[in-house]
Amino acid sequence: LACHGGGAEGLQPTPPTLSGQYESYIVHSLNQYKSGARAGNIMNAFASQLTADDMARIAEVYSRQDGLYTPDTDE
């Protein structure tokens, strides 16, 4: 919650928004952190403790949340 915010909206400048992300993106990212292919000290430590089932559950919860509103730039 401290990095991604209470609503998983991502606190600027770096932690990404998790709410509304695709499940596959979240699982892929967590696996990259777990393997060390993606660097982020806090996330590497966090992901190293997760099982595949944990990652799937986390991804499902965040993917079902409403994402941030992005205005239509064509208007």
C-alpha cells in the first residue's frame, strides 16, 4: 500500500498503477521480479516469497479494480 497507494493507483513518480491492469501483465511482472530479470529492490524481495498461486490471486484482485480514468484526447 505504501508504494502503490491504497487503491493501487500508483504513487508518482515510479510505482505503476495496478488497478485495472491485465492479469497476465501483473503475473508476468511478478515473475520477472522473482527471477531477477526485472530490478526493483523492494519488489524483488516481495516477489521472491510468492508462489504461482499467490501471483494469480494478486493479479485477479487488481485486474478487477477500476482503472484510472484516461480522458479521450480526440474530443
